[in-house]
Amino acid sequence: MSLPPGRPKEGGVPSGGTARSAREPISPPPGRPKEGSLPLGGTARSAKDAPMCTPSEHEQTLRGAVIATALAMNARGINRGKSGNVSARLRGGDFDGFVVTPTGLAYDETRAEDIVPMTLDGESRGSRLPSSEWRFHRDIYRARPEVSAVVHTHAPFATTLACLHRGIPAFHYMVAVAGGRDIRCAPYATFGTQELSDRVLVALDGRKACLLAHHGMIAVGTSLPDALALAVEVETLAEVYWRALQIGQPEVLADAEMDVMLEKFRTYGQPRRTKD
């Protein structure tokens, strides 16, 4: 197996010179919303007769957090350039859908008004086209009501394994953090297609992360920081697994032990504080 580049370097956050923890709250960058909507020319359906409106304060905050997450995944070395995409579930009033990064726009040039709101029917509003991968974002939110954020990256080590059609087996107990005994690799399909989305849903069944053959990875969570932290963890596991493969085929943990790990991760972490 030929060697890909070494461990990706952690970059500084856009507003400073030090890297942040993957679970640290993400502060949204500035930006002002635009009013109005623009038909999307067949990429996604534009909302018919959508009223001209200004995003709510919650939506505006969520748009900023999506941009900050996209910037953070590049800064943490799990994505590069314009590749990948990020979304967050948006509920409010009569709107049930999500906001997603626009297609083909550099993250450091993206402003709050560029983020695209979409319904779970595939309709969008705003002045930008949504990510070409909006279909699997929409379908994940439809199928998984507990998911509130989706992070898709072209992380180097995860993508290396995916190009070999390899998932990540239970070579390390932390594989259980992704929700199962292994991390599956979805079979290849052209990006942006319904076929890819269908395959993603199968690979994510009972899981919170998967690899995409010849493509990258997806991580989901109950929040943007959770999804980003999981994406970082999956890339770390992919790197360690790849390095182990340079020496030999690592042994995997028994299903019974992974079931113990899955139960431990259900209650892992700090308990929620109750109000007095």
C-alpha cells in the first residue's frame, strides 16, 4: 500500500492562531441576511411563492454556526479547500428543514446570507444554490429525527480507506463512539445523486458515521460541535488503522466487548445539570 501524506496538521482557527478543541462551542462569524429567494434551476426546487422575509435570530445564529463549523473542519485538517459540506436542522414556526453550506463557495468567503435554508421536501430559498450533496443531508434529517447536524468531509485518512472500499473494523474500542461495532463504507455512487443518498442511509443505519467509497466521510450529531467532534474522532481512527495496516492486519475486538463499549458510550460524559 502506498503511503499517503502524513498526519494532517492542525491549523489555526480563522480568527486567531491557536487550534480549538473539537467540542468547544463554535462562535458564529458576522454576516447579514438578504431578503428574497431565487429559483435554483433544477438543482433543488425553489420554494413556490415563498414570502419575502428576514431570517429569525435563531436561524441567523445557526447560519453563522454552520460557517464556523465548515471553517473549523478545514482548520483541524479533516477537510481542505471547498470540498465537504455542513448543515444543521432548522425548526421554527411553519418551517421544518435545515440550513446548508452553498455549493462551490470558499468557506472563508461565505457569509450568513450565503447559507441556504431548505425544507425536507427539497425546496430552498435564498440567493445561493445549496450544496450539491443536499439530498443526503435532507434524507438523513428525514430518517433520523434525533440528528440535528451533518458534517461531510474529505478527510485524508478516512478517504484513503474509502478509496480501498474499506470501512473501519473494531480494531480499537473507540470505534463504538460512532454508534456500532464498526464504521461502514457506503458503496460508490456519483456525488449529488439520489443513489448516493440511498447508500448513505444504509451505511448510517444504526450508526453516527460512515465512509463513502472513493469520496470521504459523513458524521452526524445532536449538535454541530458533536458532529464535528465525531468527524475528528473518525479521522483519528482512520489514521491509526491505516498505520496499523502498514505493519500487519490488526486483530479486532469481539462483538461482546464492542457491545460493552456501546453501552458505556451511552452514558459516557458529564451528566446534565438539573435546575435547582
